[in-house]
Amino acid sequence: MKLAISGKGGAGKTTLTALLCLSFASEGKKVLAIDADPTANLAGTLNFPDPEKIIPVIAMSNLIEERTGAKPGTSGSVFKLNPKVDDIPEKYSYAHNGIKFMVLGAIRNASAGCACPENTFLKSLLQHLVLERDEVVIVDMEAGIEHLGRGTLAGIDALVIVVEPGRKSLDVAGRIFALAKQLGLKKICFVANKVRTQEDLAFIKKNLPEKQHLTGSLPYSEELLAIDRGMPLQTAFKSFSENVKAIINEVTGNQ
Ligand SMILES: Nc1ncnc2c1ncn2[C@@H]1O[C@H](COP(=O)(O)OP(=O)(O)O)[C@@H](O)[C@H]1O
Ligand SMILES: [Mg+2]
């Protein structure tokens, strides 16, 4: 199962990604969590000790040079377009509570599709993660998905768009949905987050793009908010494990 989580900044992508990882891991599945959002802190949310010591793949200049044949930061040089990456998750991921984890780091000039060794390396790595791994792979992404490329996106079983009850979040969701459809994503799901009232839920349902239906929801909760202040994710997970399982069942198609 390969899942990508997207949505407006602050909607709850990282929180949902972490809860999904915990839920899959609690069922004994091998989980590989990928932080692909330059502003994310998935490591902290997953309670990794010393998250600031985790080195993003993009910062591994020697490795990127060894694999692509060119120094990162140089453009216009000749480099390999399909560098070897299949040993990277084993060698360079971090592990905690049974969850493997990697931070990709910021892709330079992503929207311009910059052809430089480091972008090529990250793209090859993502493609490998999505197309060739047998773990559950969950990618915490930013709102933009255009830099991923069709090949990688085609391997994603479902894109989960997190929405909160607000106009801006739903506007962003609409743009992601349109792009994802255009790029041929197999399945696009919507999960409501920070829901306080029936009105919140009704507002989200009414404003989902193209009359899409809601896959699941998480309430607004002080426990989920407190994760950001260092409260162990496991504590909040206990309270919401049924919501998360229901979301997984819908997203993966198991009833
Ligand atoms: N259901 C929720 N209830 C309360 N606070 C939440 C909830 N989901 C997320 N948060 C809080 O909202 C903030 C943004 O969440 P985060 O998952 O980091 O969003 P994103 O990754 O989309 O930017 C964090 O402080 C987080 O603790
Ligand atoms: Mg985030």
C-alpha cells in the first residue's frame, strides 16, 4: 500500500500521516514513513528522539555525487538520469517504534522541474519507494504534487487530501484534486480534520470538489493539538484509533 497525504498547510497532513503509520504498524505491517514536505516535522510527530539530528537525503551531497556522477548544486553538468537508489531505504532510514523513516528535504525549483543531480536523485528515490517497495509507504507531502512526475504518481494507490472546515483549505483541496485527476491518480480521497460541529462537517461535504464524498474524519481535539507540544502520539492514537482504522478501511477498500 502506497499512500500520499496532501492538503493545505496546517490542515493536519503530518498529524494524519503519523496516525496512519501507527495504525498500520499496530497491525504488524512494515511501515516506511517519508517526509517530503520541506516544512513538515513528521519525525517529531512520530516521537523520534532528536528529530533535528535526522539528515535529509537532499543534504547527502557525497552520496548524491557518487550515485549521479555530478556534484549537487551544479546544473548543466552531465549526470546519470537513473541513479542506483534501491539500497537507500535500508542504509539511510531511521527507525523508531517499528516505523522506518526518511526525510527527503526541499527539492530545488520543484515547480520549474529543475534538472539537477539532487532533484533527479530524489525523484528516482521516490519512484523506487512508490513502485518497488513491499512495505506500507506513506508520503507526507506539501500541497503541490506536480513535481512528482506521472510515473511515480501512477504507483500511488491513493492520494489522501486533508481538509479542515474553511474556505481556503477547500480551495486548495479543489486545486490538488484537479491536478491529481489530470495526472491520472488512481484514487483520490478526502479526510476532514479539526471537525467541531455538525455544521463543520456539513460545510466540508458541501464544498468538496465535484461532489466528491468524504472518506472519514477526525474531530478537533486538544490531544491532537498537544502532539505539537510534545505529547506522545501514542496517547492521542489510543483515543482515535477507531477513526483512523475506518479511514484506512475506506482508503484501502477493505470493509
Ligand atoms: N484534529 C485536530 N485537532 C486539534 N489540533 C490539530 C488537529 N489536527 C492537527 N492539529 C494541529 O494543527 C497543527 C497543524 O497540523 P499538522 O498536522 O502539522 O498540519 P500540516 O502537516 O497539514 O501542516 C498542529 O499544531 C497540530 O497539532
Ligand atoms: Mg506537515
